[in-house]
Amino acid sequence: MSKSPAQSLLDKADKKANSSGGWFSSSTTKYEEAGDLYQQAANAFKIDKLFKEAGDAHAREAECREKCSEANEAAQAWWNAAKAYKQGYPELAVQAFSQTITHLTKQGRFRQAADREKDIGQIYQNVLVDLRKACDSYERAGDWYAQDDATATANTCYKDAADLHAVLKEYPQAITLYERVADNSLSSALTKYSVREYWLRASLCALAMGDPVTAQRNLTKYSSLDPTFSTTRESKFVHDLIDTIEKGDEQAFKAAAFSYDQVTKLDKWKTDILLVIKDKIQDEDVLR
């Protein structure tokens, strides 16, 4: 049975990488040529939709680039490997992205490293469903974006991490991140309108902790930072929830949530956390 063009190129690349070289060729030249052949093999495997093999070939290309001290080319090869592995091999994609990040951070290319760290976060969140690792990646990416003055992109990462911390019931961490995003957003006319959403989420986290006192204190703090916040539907909603919780009135709680949803649709995250808060009212009723 004849070999595919991709396999033939891979064999050729292996032979070149493992050759002893000649009198007139250096090891650097050998690995440069092998790297080029591995790249060609990877692209041929992609044509055949053999993404594991394509990723493996790019990874071997990256190792050749590293042996030639070609840092930029090695980072690119690892990134290409990761993109191939994303087609069904998420654990390998994470490993390849991590190799890319190692090269990028050594070169001080933190903006690009943040892009790749966000890619890792998305894999952990959506494919591997390891939310804690997703949080770590989003926060790391956010820090690197912030260092590069990419505030809006940093905020997106911090907000994604905060949402996941709340899902994991790590409410203090979530509140800290929501407040950081709100602080970052207050100074810009373009993003100031979104602050009420972050403060609402932070307030719901405080209530999910079973701490209406902190929620009330935080509302006062938020209104001091932006006096218009006290007039918003978000602020009124949280005040209404605090009132129903302190009274232990589950029906009034449901009515407040229903009323808010009639004007501003509750997304899944808010619906889920409101159920957590409602359960705490029920628990208080049992204790009374």
C-alpha cells in the first residue's frame, strides 16, 4: 500500500532530523530543513483531516525550531500544533498552547501570551469542563492584558473568571473580580453604562453567601462611587431582594425576581444564583 503524501513528508522529515549531517552542513541547517519538512507534513495531514497527526508534526517542527534557537518560529509552530489539536484533542491543545506561552513570555510578548492563555481558559470551560482551571487561565490572561493596557479585554477575562467563581460558589473571589471590572469601567464614558451589571452580580454573590448586611453595605459603597447607581433598576432590585430576605418572605422574593425579569430578562447565571439565594430563605424558615 502506497504512503500518503503527508506520511511520505513525515518520513522524510524524520530522516533529516535523525541524520548525522555531512562535512559541509551544520546541525542548525539539518534542523531548519527538518522543521520545514515537518511543517509541510503537518499541512498535508490537515488536508486529509488527520488533526492529531498534524498536531504531532507541528510539535516536532517546534522542537526543531527550538534546537535552532528560532524562538519566534518555535512559538508559531506550537501555536499551529495547538490549533490542530483543538479539533478533538483538547488536552494536547492545552499542552501545546502552554509551550507557546512559554516562548511568548520569555520574549516579553505578554499580549499574545494573554490571547493563548484565554484560549486555554475556553478549552477548560467549554470542553474539559474544569472550571477552576478555567478561572486561573482567565485571571492570568486578564493580568497580562492589563499590563499591556488592553483594559477592555482584561475586563472580559476578569468577568468570565468572576462568573465561574460564582458557579463554583467561591463568592468572595467573584465579588473582588466584579468590583475590579467595575472600577476599571467607571473612568470611560463608553464602558460606564456596564458598571451597574457588575455591581448587580457582585450584590447577588453577597446574597448567595447569606450576607444581606454586606450586600447593603456594598450598595452604599457603589452609590458613593457613582451617585446615579441608586436610581437604577439594578439597585432597586437588590434593595427589594434584601428586604424580602430580611423578612423571610419567599413569595415576595419570587415576585421581585419576576418583576425584574419582565423588563430585563434574567440570564442563566442570574437565574441559577437567585435559586441559591431563594434556598437560603427556605433554610432560614426552617430554622425559625
